[in-house]
Amino acid sequence: MSHSWELPVYHVGFDKHVETLTRSQQTFPFLVHEWLLNRQHAVVLVAGGPGSGKTFTVTSCLDRISVPQLRMAPTARVAQRIGGQTIHSALRLGWKPGSVLHTLEKELQHKTDEAACLEKSAKLLETFDCLQQPDIIVVDEIGMVSFWLAHWIIQYFFRRPKPILFVAMGDPNQLRPVKTINNVFGVSLDIPIKSIDLKESKRFSPEYESIIQQLRFYVDTQMTKRVYLPTFVAHFPLWSILIQPFYKNVPEHWPI
């Protein structure tokens, strides 16, 4: 892709960096460029499987742009990886028993009515307290965040007069959050979202990528039917080799 990266916020060499990205990864810096030229509240969701470079694409580009940023993640380990803070720390959000968030997580954990969850959790807006004034907000591993929490985080920052670019990264096939049934990949938040689906894998060769996709399909369509280990091994013999050392520690009454 040919482009002129001439805005003063770009660091020297930004154009060269973009050229090193895969074709689908390059979509992200182009969307950021459009936003810098026409700033308004916007949400970008960068999705992809393991090895597709979600975190690398976003952070490596934003590291080379001089605009105020806030980077968050649901866990301390992921937050450290992106040079940010946990969501709870950045928003000064209480999480102890008796707090608003803790109470909501218990009440909504098994609820399936999305509208009711959003209505019930609206009180979170009064508990957020972010002292920073970012132009761009990044949330990594958004799939680990309850959809209603993600919704109100976005609404909290969009209430500010300054236009915000909200960037979230995650794997649509990741296990759902422990505290709720759905994440942003499974519901509609009634917020315009620009999605980027990273196709190329930077971590796995094509033959392994094919196996991974088969495994994902199998887990999504079969494992929910209580199909146990012998059936799984029959489809993927390599699996038995990988877990053989653990067989001796499994109680006999386990249904494997």
C-alpha cells in the first residue's frame, strides 16, 4: 500500500514500519490516520487468532505516534505487556466484596438478557474515575471483559468532549469471561464499530494454522456436547502424545 505519512505526530520511520506489516495488519494504521484527520468518537476492534499479531500491530504503531494514550487490560500481566495498567487501576474501580462491580458480577453472571444486563450495570458510570486525558484508549484481551463492562467503559470516555479513539484487541474464539456469558464478540453494543480481522499468522506455518482452525471448529461444535477425550484423540492423534504424561494422575472415575 502506498501512502503519505506526513502528519507531525508520526515518528521518523513510521512509514517504514507500516511497510513491514502484513496486508491485513496495515488496515490499522490507515484507520488511525483517518481518525487523526477527522477526529470523532470511534471504536476499532482488532480481531484475530493466536499469532496474527493483534497486540503487536496496535502497540507497535501507537508507539510511533505522539498522542496521549491510555492502555488497559483485564489482568496485570497483559497490562504490563502493553505498557499499561489494569482496567481496575486505570478507572480506580473497586473490586472488593460489596463493591458495585463485585455485586454486579455476581448478579449478572448467568443472565442472558443483554438489555437487562446493560440497564442493571449502568450504575458503573458513577464509579469510574480516570484522571488521565487520553486521545486514544487501548484495551487488550477485550474477550476477557464482560460485554456490559466494556460497553460502559466506552460510554464513560465518550461522554468527554474530546474525541476519543477506542481500540480493543481480542480473539473471537477465546473462552468467554468467567463472570458473564458474553463478551463484545457475542453481542451488539449499539455502538458503531470498525472491525479489522487479521488473517495472516506470524507465529504458525500454514500447515499448523490449518490444524488450529480444525481444533477450534471441533471445540466449538463438539466439545459442548460432552464429547470426551477418546473421541477427541481419535480426530487428533497428536493430542494423545501431548497429554500422555498426565494420564497417570487422572482419577479413574473421571469421564475421559
